[in-house]
Amino acid sequence: MNTEKQQQDLVDSIKHELAKENEFYKPSSYFHSVWFQPSSGRFLFADQYIRYEIVEPLIENKTLTFKGIENHQGEQMLRYVLS
């Protein structure tokens, strides 16, 4: 699968989760954030590792923006969200 397709699939997945939000359902950061795990040096989405070649360009072109450092899976991780 090519990089551009994987990037689009990632963005579409996040948008889909956010679109489901209503007064009864609040999306989990598990499905609408990309996390950087310093201990492994890897990015995570839905707790699955994602190659940096997929995420880095999305950060560089500001599709994903840094939200802050938060606790995820019991450790401090950098959180990125859609701009």
C-alpha cells in the first residue's frame, strides 16, 4: 500500500470517529489521536504502531498538530490531533 493512501486512510479514520460525536457519544482519544511513544520511538494510532513515514509528513504539512503531552497506556506520550 502506498504512503499517500495510508495517510489518507489515517485521516479518514480520524474524521469518521469525530463525525460520530453527539450528545450521547464522545469519541475516545484512542481513535482520534496519533500518539508518539518516546520509550519505543514509534507512533501509535488505535494502539497500533504506524510507520513514521506515514505520520511525519502529516505533522510537517500541519494536517496533524501537537496537542500536548498526556498519559496514555500508563506512560507520558506526545499527542497529535487533526488541525
